[in-house]
Amino acid sequence: MDRGRRNRCAVYEAGCNVRLRSLKMFSDPDRKLVNLHPKNTTVAAIDALPQPHPTPKTRSTDFARRGWRVTVQVTEFKVEGDSDIHLVLFDDAADLIAEMPAAECVPKKARDRKAVIAARKKFTSSCGQPTKKWQPLGAVVAISGVGFFDIPHTQKSHAANFAELHPVTGIKFISGCGA
């Protein structure tokens, strides 16, 4: 079996995200409302945003209607059962999750699809393929992604308000992973 087919099979065996999929994959009806020019911010500033109740199922917040860029340390990463790579980002005593979906899970109609796929490819080619177990990293990156509020669940080292960058739309290595 060729490598490409093997990778696609692994994604289909694991599955693609189903809960709030269109928001997470940037293919929701309001995707064109998102300002894709990332605004520089910090993890602490994102963490300080009020957590909306209930968790939005549409792009109803300013946070979810823009791209954000943070310069952070990626402390750990792994692949989840939905085929997303989860990155734990750390900046000045605050954590944030960023997620990179598998190319096979990103719908053709997704906005900025090429950037989403390229960011994951750049990460894996620089830092290696993730496993199902958390792997320590320590790379410093400037990472961009779309704001997203997740529902509270068992995610590791999440922001207090469950804010995330999902999907990641760009990554630049500053140190580590072959910067």
C-alpha cells in the first residue's frame, strides 16, 4: 500500500471531527465573516475573554470572527481520535489549545483550506508525526488560527474559558524543530 493511501486510511479509521465540525473546519456558513489578517495577541489576553454561555454553535463572538497570532512555546502535542493534532501552547503562565485538522477532514469548501493544510504539513515535516500520547516539544513559534470556543471537556491544559485556535492557519518556527 502506498504511503498516501496508508495515511488516508489512518484518518478514516480514527475519524474526522463531528461535533461543531463546520466551525472547526472553517466551512460554516459564516466563514466569510472572519477577518483572516491575524491580529497579534497573547495567550493571557485570549484566556481573559469571557467564556460565552452557552458555548456558541455559530460565529457569534468577535473572537470567532477573526484570525489571531500568538508567539508561544509549544510544550506538548499529540493526535486525537478525530485526527486533529492538538498543540498545547504556553505563554507567560497561561495555556491555550491549538488544533490542526487532517487534510482529508477539511472540506473542499473550507475557507483558507490550503493554509490550514499547509500549516499542519509544515508542523509534521518540522517536528515529526504525532502519536496518540502526549509528546514534549519546547519549540517557540508564531502561530495563527481562527478563534473558537470549545465546550468544556477533558482537554489538557486548556484556557480557562475554553478558547482555542481552531483551525491553525499558519505557523512560523522561531526556535526548535529545525527553525
